[in-house]
Amino acid sequence: MRQEQRSITAELSAVDFRFHFQMTNAGGRHACTVAIRAPSEADASAIFRANWFIIEDLARRGLAEENRREIRLEPAGR
């Protein structure tokens, strides 16, 4: 089966979209940010929704470890 390569122009036009949300941990609210690299805001929103359970798990782990880094999702194949 032949696998199509991703367009170079699509890769070059992809930018980071940041989504901010809040999580509760130890009785407090904490701001979280996820950066998603995508060619459009609609694509980034779809990726955010499709990967919410992974994003939530990573955010909860980060809060438990007091690791306040931004969560980043990169396109597959990078």
C-alpha cells in the first residue's frame, strides 16, 4: 500500500494555536495551556477535541509533579 507524503507547503503553513483551560487539583484551580501545531484554527480545535483525554492526563500529571510547562502536540510523522 502506498503512503502519501504530507505537503511541504502544509507543513510550512502550520502554526501554533494555544488553548487555555482550567483544571482543579488539591482543591485549587490551575491555568493550563496546550499548544497545537496545525495549518488552521479549525484543525487545531479538532485535534484538541480528539485528544482531550490525553491532554487532560498530561495536565493532571504536570500538576501532580508541579511541572507547569506548556503541553505541546506536534503533528504525526515529525
